[in-house]
Amino acid sequence: MAGHLFALEQYDLSPGAGGTVPVLRTAECRLVAVIRLPTDDVVIAFVEGPDADVVAAAVAATAWRVDRLIPARWLQPPVANPSNQDTPRQARES
């Protein structure tokens, strides 16, 4: 699986929808993380895949409505094993 990261945005959620994102895992794509910004009524999903067209096709197969798909990059990659790492607060207090 290629390590390119993409941000998928969904706007204007219908009331009560909750921003549910379907499981997205294919041979070429992987859902990495999903966040919801309730104040802005936006869901942002981060997906790894080889290119935008492959990610768009994988998302289309799930019937999840995506309003915008753009390249993204990690500013700080997720920690593989968070139990062995200091939290940001612990690191500041040390």
C-alpha cells in the first residue's frame, strides 16, 4: 500500500446523521482517522492510498458522500504504540 495521505471532507451533515463514515479498507486504501467538527458540521477523514483517483473510487464504492478530496501530509505522524510515549501534557510538565 502506498503511503500517500488524503483528506476527505463532508460538509452540511443532515440533523442526526452523526457524521458516520463507512469502513474503508481495500488492498490499496486504508482509513487512518476520522474527526468531526460539530460546530462547523464537518467530518474530515484521512485515507492512505496510492493516488487520489484510487481513493475516490474506493470511497465511491462505499456510497459515502465526499464533498472534497485533497492531498494531505502529516505534521506529526501518529504514534505506533501510544502506551510507551509521553502525552503532550506530560512532556511539557517534565
